Amino acid sequence: MALLKLNNVTAMSESGGAITLPSEVTGTFIKMKMGQFQWDQGKSNGANAITGVGFQGNFIEGWVNYPGVTTEVGVINSYGCAKKVGSTITQQCTQIMNDASNSVYADIIGSTSDATSGEDGNYNVIALSSFDTDGFTLQNTLLASGTPAGTHAFTYIVYYYGNLS
């Protein structure tokens, strides 16, 4: 049994000792929701509003993957996160091509490319446009010279942490 120390509540471990929280855990954790949405990569240009979250978040983590892929490489194409402080959204994505090659991109939260160069002839990038009253909006942009096809999934955990700084 491990408890946390939030709002002046003392945390205890199974052995009865206090748990020290990392300094990054500040503010009050209020809400979180996990979900997934899927889109046809060939029709992915434009905004996708994700609703039904139940609150307006200010931090999100997301993974882009191919549903149904069972091999280790290719299951997850990218991991990204974004936060909103004041009116500014900052976001970053790590594209996972293989065990030896990854790329980091600013200003996007996800990528569907699986090329070791970080770009192939048929891929999209996904940016968080806004945190909305009941969810968030993603902007999908086709960055391809070919004709991408296939279904991708964006799995997310959206949070409301209180006032971020």
C-alpha cells in the first residue's frame, strides 16, 4: 500500500516510512481521463475535436500507433506531450523509428512516420490546437508526397493539474 502526500496529507509506504514526492509534483492534481480516437490517414488533413472528456485540460500525453500491429517496432510511432500555461501551448514529440534511431520535434504532439529519417512519403503530423471546455482539438497535417493509407490511433491521457507554471 503506497499513499501520496498531496494537500498536506502524509503518505505512507507499505513499510510505514514516508514517501518523498519529486519536486515536479506541485499544485493540485484535479482530473484526468484516458481515451483513444482513430482516423484514416488518407483523409487526415484538418481539425479533429475530441469531446466527452468532461473538463478542460491543461496537460496531455499522447501516443500514435497502428492498431493491430503486434511487432515491437511499429506498435508505437511516436510519443508526445503538450501543456498550456496562460494562453501558450507548448508541445514536443519523440518519433520512435527503431531501437537505435529516434527524432524529437517541437510544435507537434505526434507523427505517423516510421522512416528512420523521420520522414517518409506517406505520413502525418498531429498538433494540439486547443484545450476545449469538454476536451481538446488536434490538427492533423498531411506531410507526404505519396498517398498515405491506413488507420492510426491516437491514445491519450488528458489532465487538469490546477495552475501550471
